[in-house]
Amino acid sequence: MSTSAELETGELESSDTRSAESRVEGAMRGFAREIGALSAFRLESCIHCGICAESCHFYIATEDPKYTPIWKVEPFKQAYKRESSAFAPVFRLLGLKAKVTADELAEWQHLLFDSCNMCGRCSLICPMGIDIAALIEQARHAMFEAGLAPKELLEKAAHQQLTGQPEASAEPYRDRLIEIGEEFQVEIPMDRPSVDVMLCVPRTDIEHYPEAVAALARVMHHLGVSCTFRSDGLIAENYGYFSGGRAWQRDISLRLIEQAILCNAKVLLVPECGAAYTALRWEAADLYGKPLPFQVRHVTEFVADALQAGELTLQEAKTGVTTFHDPCQLVRKGGVKDAPRQIMKSLGIELHELRDHGGFTFCCGGGGGVLDIESAAPLRYRTMEIKLREIDDTGAETFLTTCSDCRRTFNDAKEHFGWNKSPKSLLELVAEHLDGTARTR
């Protein structure tokens, strides 16, 4: 397996020692493995109406037809039509579908990774009900098998698969968590043998937003929840999911699953990380091969449940006019739309919704691993202007979100554009407005 893949002058180049031809063959084998009845149904259902283009911020920002979502899976479709469809012999005989070439894969590496957040907005809008984002995820699997995922994602996925964390750090993440507890004067529960709830944490929070880690611990302590972090299952993000490495995604998920089982957890609590929620809530059981012996919940769902049960009350947060960014992986794929709004209502927040919010929200621009891909930055900044304008149009003084990677993406935009807003974590706001009384669970 390759650990890097670079594109230069339209040709495939990689540290993979295979020839371009053998890597194309690897991609085709990957596409063939991904084509099942459901994939075939989706590929056959497309009526080429182009409506999905108007749902994608990459197309809206550029008006370039190559960024039409369904076009991004064209090599996948070509491989299916030529090799697996009912009329494959006819397609081959008449030359109606040519073989996918190395040059095509070079272009599609950009389309599948640099210019797709796998946000699912196209899937929501498709009049034929095609889950285009799922097809793109499958196409990424094939690109990974050919060693053609971006080097930044491959390197992080490889490191996380081996060590449990996406990259080397000056100190173990476990030690950093304990330091965060000391810095913010909150107990960080670590490696408790039997608990109700297992916690995990985004790498982004450890490195960029330690106050969010402290907020999670503080809210759990306030609620009297029996919980713990586990040294061997700390990191919420799954770079196997981003890179298309299905086996690596499974190994990374298994690390968390096994630790949750070891500590007898009834709930694996996903922190403010949208992609982690998708990987654990919707895909981990499939990779595990059987139902998970615990629930997977996002922290906002958990807090909203506590509010509804009367186990938690909050003081009023004087945030002024406030707007909220729905992380795609939470609201569109996970349905976590009402929970954050219930929390904001309990905080007495005056919420001014974005023009496109809830299920129709635009991605922050960094999802699907795009924030980590250096070559994707110019196009990412171009597409992000759509979202920034929507936020500005609300006139909001405060801007909230429930995903640390979205937060980091917006802070990057602040630096790049000289933007005058900085997103705040909803969980941190909760931790700042605990009313001093809570019912012990």
C-alpha cells in the first residue's frame, strides 16, 4: 500500500512502486468489489438531470460542470458499465465504454478528494433518491486500493491504524488529557474499569481546543455520570474513513469498540465531531460484523436528553443575536438537528437561523478530510465564501457549532480572509452556564 500519492502535470505519481497501469488495474478491482446490487441500482437510476450540481458548493462557486456531484463517480460508473452491468459485453464489443485510464484517475483524485466533502447535500436533493455521497465514498475505497488517496490522509490513516492517533505528538495524548484537566481544574476520568459511558475526544480538540475537552469532562462531572476516557481508545476521528481505507477504518473503529466493551460501557459518547459520529454511529457496526453492544450518542443528544429528563438546568447565556452551523455529518446523515436547538433554547439564546440550515445546510468546506489536503486549499477557500456570506447575513454577534473540525475550518477562514467572526463550541457554552444543581445518575 502506498503512503503517498501526488499528482503532477496530469500524470499519476506515487511512492507506490507499481506502474500507472497496475495502479489503474488496482482501482478497477476496487471499483468491482464495491459494486453490489444497491450500487448498481444507484448507478442505473441517474437520469442526468443535473439537479445535483446546484446542491454542491464546489459547483456553485465555480460553475464548472466537472464539479457536478454525480460526475465525480464517473470512473466508478465506467467500470460498472464495462465490467459488471447486464450489457457489459455489448459495451465492450462496441466500445461504448472505454477503459479508465491513468490520466482519468489523476483527474478523479482531485474530484473525489479535493473537491468533495462527502456532505450528502447532493444525495438529499437528487430527485431519483440516489445517495451520491455513498457512491463517492465507495469510489474513494477503490482509489485507496490503488494507492491514490492524498498523501496527507494516507499518512494520518496509517499512523492512526498502527498507534491509535493520527500523527506523532510531543507527548502521548493520554498525558495531554491529564494536563488539560490540571490546567482547567477539572477531573479527567481515565481508564476506569467499569462505567456507564465511555468518552472519546477529537484530535482537533487536544491540539487546538483544550477548553472543549475540559467542557466535556465538566458537564459529565456535573451530571454525575459514571464515565471514563480510555488510554487505548481516545481519538474520535477516523482517518481510514477519510482516506477510503476500509480495512484501516475497521481497525480504527475496533480500537474504540473493544475499549467500550472492556469497560462495560452502555454508551459510547461521541464528542463535538461530525465525521466521528458517522463512522461510529452508522458504519462501525457494519465493519464490526454484528450489532454494537452499546449505544453511540452524540454529546448534544446526551445533553438534550438530560435537559428533557430534568437532570440538568442551565443559566441564561447572554450571547446576543446568535446563529448556528449544522455540521453535515450530524444533521444530514445523523438527524441530530433538534438536540442542539433544544440546548440553545434552554440557554435562552436568540437564534437567527442561516438561510440554508438543518438538512439543507452547506458544509463548512473542510469536511471529508478536505481541510487536511494541502492541494485542496485554494478551491476550499473559494467555496467557503458561500457559507461565510450566509453567516454574515444573519447579523449574528455569536456563532455556534457542534463540530471541532468545522470550528477549525472557520478559524482558518478567519485567518485567510481577515473575517471578523470566530465560532464557539455549544458544549463549552453549556459548561459555562451550568446552574450549580444536577441530579446524580
